[in-house]
Amino acid sequence: MEISIVIPAYNEEKRILKTIERIYKYFKNKNYDFEIIVVDDGSKDKTFEIVEKFAKNKKEIIILKHPKNLGKGAAVRTGVLSASGNFILFTDADLSTPIEEFEKLKEKIENGYDIAIGSRGLKDSKIVIPQPFYRRIIGKIFPILVRLIVIKDFKDTQCGFKLFKKEQGKKIFSQLKTGGFAFDVEVLAKAKKEGYKIAEVGIVWYNSPRSSVRILKDSFRMFFSLLKIKLKKC
């Protein structure tokens, strides 16, 4: 198995089908040996049923389900630990980063890196549809807090498009304790501690208007998660 694509999904009935169709078509056309692992994180809508229907007679599609909502980090962890591919990519259900950007990350892995992460913060990044103003403000504050509290090496830790070598990805995610949106920071902090080579790669990115992030509530949770990661409680 060349590549496993992990998609965490929570109440994504309105866009999950379009996303998995696009990813499936892309890797089929490229003749990759691949699998798509959708992790339904306790959805209350028809996300699971939609994916299950699409997966019928398609051996490449795997759907896993949490009995209750555990958070994005927990969903990605479940998918990564279930993956069979030599490369493991996780991508958001809204596909804000087009799947075609995978090739940029794959090139870095093939050139000796252990992990390649998509970034909206580099000079060669291209934000086609930006976030609303208030989200951009939060988006500027959080990276500053990440650099002050946990890790200084990256312009953008939160882009939901990251590629791992199998061994390194499984080792990191087997130790992951952060279930919520700040899990990316813990992943990168653990990767740095292990001495893994990490490439930050500018990508194309489109804002999705139906974000599941709750600005105030999730921002506070992410801040306290950073403190826990810093204090090595995660």
C-alpha cells in the first residue's frame, strides 16, 4: 500500500461525498495503490451512511466510527493507527487544501524528510479564498502563542494537510493525548523531540464557510491545550 488518506469527519453530510469522490478519482487516475479512511467522530447526521453507500464495492474506502464525539485529534489518531500505507496523509473533510497539493508534500518525503506539512504562512503559500476578518485575527494570534509556549519552528501548525512516513506517523500518534484542535501542535512537538526531519510547504488553500470551529469556546480550549503540552501533560 503506497498511501493512506485519513479524513476526520464530524457532521459532514453536506460535503463529505464531494470530498471523497474527488480524492478517490485523483488517486485512481494517478494509479496509486491507496486507501481512504474516513473516521466518523460521533456524527449526529448522515455522514456515516453517505460514506458507507459510496464505499460499496470500493475496496479502497474504509469507514470507522467513534460512538461519541471525541475531537478532531482523536479522529485523526484512530485513522493513522489504522492506516496501512507507506505514506499517511491526513486532510480535512472540507478539502480546503486541494488534494493535488499532495504531490508537493510527497516530493519532500522522497527527498529525505520524515514529515511534510502544508502551510498557509509561507511566501509561496496561496490563499485563494481567505477566512473572515475575525477568524484571521484568531489565526494570527494562535501561531504566536504556539511559538511562545510550545514550539518556534513553524509558521503554520494548524493547516489540516500533513503527510507522514508510516513508521514515524504511527509512533507519534500512538502517543497522542490531545483530542481537540490543538493536536497538530502536540504532533509537531513530539516529532521535533524524536529528531524527525520536518518540511513546511507552502500550499494552495480555500477557506470553507462551514467551519466546525467555535471561535471563543475552541480558542480557549486550544490555549489550555498548549499549556498542557508545554507542561508535558500531553
